[in-house]
Amino acid sequence: VYNVNLVLKGFCQSGDCDKAMGLFCQMKRNCVLPDSISYNTIVNGLCKAKRSVEARDLFEAMKAGDCKPNLVTFSALIDGLCKNGEVEEGLDLLEEMEKKGLEANVFVYSALISAFCNKGEIERGKQLFDEMLGKNVTPNVVTYSCLMHALCKTGKWQEASQMLNDMTTSRVHPDVVAYTVLADGLCKNGRASDAVKVLDLMVQKGEEPNTLTYNAVINGLCKEGRVDDALKILEMMAKKGKKPD
RNA sequence: UACUCAAGAUGC
């Protein structure tokens, strides 16, 4: 099963969901019974291929069979529905899992928060954030990043900047993505100078900026007509032995 | 106290 699961994932990742499904069906015949990871891999693959109807069907089949949906199944499906614009259905699933006694974790909440944030409904995102705190589910760097992203997109860059401090005081360590989200968000709000400060801060904290980070800041500087400063960033990359893309 | 499944970022 172990080995077959890896291949299932491989097919899904390369967009060959159908091949994965074919292999999945063969497993049952060849007495390598699919386990929950096999199922979850397919559910997730279907979701990523925007085939949420089929993902749901498989989910229903799991409920009817021996391999019941677990936390990962719900998490993958909720995210899939959300990304398919069916956020309310995602919330329904949250209810359903709770009724079954499965406790939503940070993956489930982050997926939902991300979805509401992307729809521009930050308030609902924040509500979920409070809800998870109330349930003693600890937000992680992904949760914070989603919120920072949304805050920046709606002009609330101060709040987003504050959130970086919040996470530090909550002992959640910002990673490259978190810093990049904020730097980019600041740029989008015409605050390229602040973005450069974020860049400096992360270096100071020992977090290596990557190409995406640099691109965000460079783009921000250029949009403000500060092309010379942008060039300096390129030079800074060169000094570090980073290849510009 | 290992190995397979789920959530976040740039440019067009």
C-alpha cells in the first residue's frame, strides 16, 4: 500500500488523476487494499483537478464503506470545495465533522480562513480565527499568513504589520512565506519602503529571502518609480550568490 | 522514536 500510495500521489500531482483512479481501482482487485491515505490522496487529487463533484462522490463512498473519512479527508475536501467557490458547503462539512466527533485542526481552519479572506470577507475569516482560539486550536504560520494577506489586500497594512508582531509574541515563527506575504502586501499598498524594512528584518532574524520575496520587493519599488533602488536589491541578491530569475 | 495523504506568498 505504502508504495502504491506514492504512485497515486505522483499521478495526481502530474495532473493524471484518471491514471491514479485507474490504479486505485486495480488495488482493490489485487488484494492491496487501499487505506485511508490512498483514499485521501485521490480525494485531494480530484479536488486539485477541480473535480469536486467526483471528490464528494468518493467521500460519500468512504462513508458507506469500511474506510471512513478522517481529519485529512475532511481537510482536503473542505479546501477543495472552498477553492471551487463552495465555501458555505465547506462550512457544512465543518459542522458534519464536528458532529462525528472529529475535531477540526489548524489545517481545516486555515483552509476556511483562507477561503473567506480570498472572497474579501475578512470579518468572517477573523470570526473563524476567534473560533479556533476558543477551541484551543493553535494558529500557525499559515493561518497568520492568510490573514495578513487578506488585511493587506483590503488596505489594512498596519493591522497586517501588527499581526507579524502578534505571531512573534505567540511564539509562532514567521517563515519566508509569511515575510513575503507582508512585504508584497506593503508594496501593493504603496509602502515599498516598509517592504524593504521587512526584507531587512527577515535577514536579521536569519530567515533567508527567496526569489519570490525579492521579486515582490523589486516589483514594488519599480511601481513606485524607484528603479535604482530595485537595482540595488538585485545587486544585494548577487552578493549573496542568488541568481535573479 | 524514522518513510506515504490535507491549508498560505511574487511576476503575466
